[in-house]
Amino acid sequence: MTNRCRHTVGQPWTGSHVEGQVQFSIRQASSPAELRAAGYLRAHSFYHYPPDRSEYSARMHRRMKGDAEWESVTRKVNGTEPDYKVMHILCLIATVPDEPGCPVAAAEAQAQRRAYLSNICVAAGARRQGIAGALMAEAERVAAGLGGLHVLGEALAMLGAPLIPCLFLVLGANLAEGPGAAQVPPKFLLSMIAGKLLLHPLAGMALVLGALKLQLLPQGLDPLVPLVMMMVWATPTAVLVHSLATMLRNGEDQVSCYLFWQYLASLATLPAFMALYLQLLQSGQLAS
């Protein structure tokens, strides 16, 4: 089964299907009737009604959910919903020529500094006609003027935030056990600490300052960006190295010993380099 859909900006969408042809137009819902229809469409699309209920009970449930969705989308669009007052909410609907006031599909988009596609739904009898794809394309076109769609970055940030406390737990467990049973010569420990916590930050500072002097970084860059770039060079080895050594069963005792003394030494080296970097920031040497 094939499905083709084409669109010209400012003109109605036209979708063609092998079993027939359907024409529909997409616009922003504005009247109470359109918002009510969009709310009821959302209720019918996103709520499941148990089959063992009576027809009267199911109908009352649909009406209750439909009224709730209608009131919710109306408050959001009008800017009276407390949690959405700082956002600009748009409700896009797709209608057919026979019933222009009754949408067969609806999409909700919200924008503050960024634009989000909140949800999209299509009536059961109007699916597989290219309407959902047309709504998505129109939402992207509208979002282009509101800040762009940001989905993947926010999702990754939400998934990554809980990992930070987990890493602190792993770090605490490694430090609580002490340097471990590995017998590492002191000269190896000193050379490792000097290389990672002294020479490494100095090399990073030289690279960042050199990039600024040669104008390799964008003009007008926030001075905090070079500061963070140099701070990355001054941090000790990631604790995940010990997790990798444990998984591979290769030198986990030695890695634990290295990390233990390295993190203890960083209590002195990290504040010192931080003070140096802040001095460079205050003197204006990090401005591009």
C-alpha cells in the first residue's frame, strides 16, 4: 500500500491514498468549538475504555475525559494554565472540506525558549491518509520560527541526570576501601600524579590560550567556555576507568590504588588551578 503527500506553504495539504483521495487543511485552532473538538479527539485517542463497561458508562467516561481535555487545552492556549503561563501553546488541527469545523487530527506544540511537539492524534477513521505526517511537517514549520524542536537533547539530559549521584556512590565506595592491596611503587604514583594533575592542566591551559590567541575559537565566545575547557584538563581520571578494569578483570587493584591517591592529591591541585584560571578570567585573557 502506497501513500503520497505533498504540501505548498500557505495552501491546504492534499494526501492521496490507493483506496481514494482525501483533502484536508491544517490551521491553528482558535474558536471554542475547534478547541472542544480537539480536546474530545485527544480523549478518544489517548484513553482506553475497558470493554466490559456498559455503553452508557463508557459514553459518560468519554464525555468526562473529553470535557477535561477541552478545558485543559483551552487554558493552555489562552495562557491561564498556571504551569504553562511562561509558554506559548499552539493547537494545530486538520479538517476535511465536508466538515471544516470538525478536526480529524490535532497536534499540540508549546514554546518557551525552545519548541516542543507535545502530542499528536488522528481520528481512527482518518488514519493512514498522510494526515499525521502533514501535521508533523506543519508543526516543524511553525517551530522553526519559535526556536526549533529540541527532543533528543532534553531526553538525554533527563536520562543522564540520575547517573551523577550514581557516579558519586561509586567514587565513595572506591575511596572508602583505601588504596587497596596492590603494591604500587611510590615513584610510579608520583609520576602519575604529576603527569595527570600538574603537566596535563598546564598543557591544556597552553592549548586553550594558544587557540584564543590564534583566533581558532569563534569570535564573541563566552569567556566561561575557555574556562570550562581548561578545567576539564585539571580534573582527575574518571572513576569509570575502575569500572572498566573491573569488568575486564585487568588490574583493578592497581587502578583503584591510582584513583585513590589521585583523588586525594586533586584536593590540593584542583583548587590551585581553579584559582589560576579565575585569575586569567578576571584579567580578560579568556575573551575571544
